[in-house]
Amino acid sequence: MKVYTGQFRTIGDNDTEVVVGTTAECVERQLVVMMTDYIEWINDDSTTLPETYDELQQLGWDNEWYDVQDPTPTDLLTDKHILTHVMGKI
């Protein structure tokens, strides 16, 4: 079985959230939601929200708001301990 993992890390407080999905596109969509929510929360309406994953990622890096790890494939040997395998790859 293969799953994809991604990470969203805020630079200011170093909090990290892990996203797990069955496809890279699924993980990317969730990361877009997380980046957009963070920008809307921190933004003072002076920043226009980008529309693509790459532009959102670049905006976070440029402003030192957050860092996003691209979806990474992870092979699982068993379905019983999925989180153990995923967390071992991160």
C-alpha cells in the first residue's frame, strides 16, 4: 500500500501538521487549504491570495510565515500500523 505525506510548518512557532492522503493531489489540496487559512488569519488584507500551490508555497517562504513539504510517497508494509510507518518517514 502507498500513501503520500506532506507537512505544514509555521516558522514563527515551529508547529508542524502532517497530512496523509492516498494521492499526491489529495495531500496538495489539503496543504492549499492550510496555506490559504494561515494567510487569511495572518494577513492584514494587503496581500493578494495566490491561486496555485506553488505561488502559495513561495508566498509563505518569502514572508517567513510557513514551510511546506511537498507530497512524498511512502510505502506501507501493512495496513495495521499505518501511522507508525508514516511517522517513521517524516
